[in-house]
Amino acid sequence: MMGGHHAASGAAAWVAVASTAPYAFGLYPVSPLGVVSGALLTAGAALLPDLDHHSGTIANSLPPLTRILARITERISGGHRRGTHSLLGLAVFVALSGALGELTAEVGAFGTVEVGAGLLSILLMGFALKALKIAGGAGRSWLLAILLSVFIALYAPENNGWLPVAVGLGVAVHIVGDLLTHQGVMILWPLRIKRPRKIASMPLLSKLWKTSGCLSLPIIGRAGSWREWAIMVPVSVYAVYGVIEAGFYALRGWLA
């Protein structure tokens, strides 16, 4: 699935789970501003698994930091669509975000500063901006990512509590998105369960279970296909509508 669509699906998932509007599930309700800021962070989190590709778009979102992180992630995860696209990878990302949320520092008149959550927010904002083609060069990407993260820290401080939820949700929808492509994902990595030769001649099973051990439900086929666009256009509209409506209510609350 294309990077922009991963980001859109992450934002849509957050709106569906966190908004209390009639068109959402409200399973993890947050404030209107929390819907807006959480959608941005989950859009970025939905790109985290692609940090396993050292020359990919995400690796170049906030250079040189993301390039270094990408090379480390690629080496640890076993390559593209391996560890970071698995259930184990999902658990690790959630655990890391939770640990970073506990990383704080006492800074003079500012009191307790959520250092870990702030750094992770900057990283996720950088991913989202790059995938959605909002930022330009490295300098602009860093500036926008930092400004958005500072805004979230000042006006939606509760995000430190739900940051692992946003990360877990974003990574989960990314894995599902890539599962729907013809390449599939190795969901049980590091276990690599190869397809038995006896079923290699069965057309349906051979598409669902790759020789490499990846599983696939190729509903959208190749990344960027018309089927992907047919699914993701309404999903993207839903995400944009949810964020705009929540932003309107947040603004109305400030002006009241």
C-alpha cells in the first residue's frame, strides 16, 4: 500500500476509535482536540513499519536521524516486510512507545517535561508530513514536525497517556494494509512457515500463502492499483471529515 494511504488509514482508524461522533465507534473517547492530534500521530504511526527500508520514503523524512534509525531497524527486523510487519513487531512498537512515554525530565520553571513522548511525536509528525507530501526539504520537515509536536504538547497534553494506543493502532492498520496486497506480510516473524509443495498447484492457496512464508489476502493487488484507490478514497474522506469536524468543535470550545 502507498505511504499516503497508510497515513490516511491510520488517521481514519483513530477517528473511528476515538471520536464520539455518531459516525464513529467511540471505543477510546478523547476530546475533540485529542481527535485532531491523535489522528496526526496515528497517521505517522501507520508508517512506522516501513522504517525497515533504509532507502524508503520514511527513511528520508527527517534526515539524518531517520536514515540512521532505518538502517538499525532494517538490520534488526530482517529486512523489508519482516519483523516490523509482524505481531511481534506490533508488540515491540507499542512497548517502546509506552517506555518513551515514561521518559521525563525536570526543567526549571517548566516542571516535568515529557521528553520521550515529545521526541516520538516529532518522529511521527515527520513521517506523516513526508507521506502526505506536506513538507518539502529536510529543514522544513524538521520545523513543521517540531511545531506540530509542541502544539500537541501544549494543547493536548493527555496524548502522553494514549500515545501507545495511537502507535498500536497505526502499526496494526499498516500491517493489515500490506496484508491486502499481493506481496503480503510475514505475520508470525521470526517464524517462517514455508508453503508445503503439495499445495503449490492450488491456485487460491498459492496466492494466500507465498513460497517465502508470507501470508496475503490480495484484495487490492499491487500497491497503487485502482482497487487500492477505490478503497482508500472514501477512507481518506472519512478521516479528513472527522478531523475537520473535531477541529471545529475544539475551536468552538476555545472561543466559548
